[in-house]
Amino acid sequence: MTTQPLEDLRQTLAADGYILSIDSSGERVDARISAEDGVCGDCLVPKNLMALMISNATGAAADSIDLTYPTEIGDDGQIR
């Protein structure tokens, strides 16, 4: 698998102030998107569309992706 599609997605999100972290070490893919200071935490596409974008970039099935958005991450970095 090439990592270029995933890097392209990361760069696209980064251009708008978002940081995509992926952990695919388990059976499921844990994808977290955090927002830099001052960036809208609610301004991303709906989760089902983002899951499809991540699926296309990683080759993982969209229904195997656990996706966390900025509004679901506390100031301490933990999921609320």
C-alpha cells in the first residue's frame, strides 16, 4: 500500500488547520482529527464522508474506522 493518498489527505486537512492522526495497529482504524487554536471544530464534512475519504486513503473499510472529531476531544487530548 502506498502512503501517498494518506499524506495527501493529511496535507489537505492541514491547510485548513486540522491534524489527522491514524492508528491502524489493531483490527480497527482509530482516526482522530484535532484542530489548531482558532480553527472551527465543527467545520468538517459529516463523519460518514470523512470516513469514506480516510477509507480511500488507507484502503481500510469505512465501517472499520473509528473517527473522532475536534469537538469530541477535550483540552487534555482525551475523548470526551
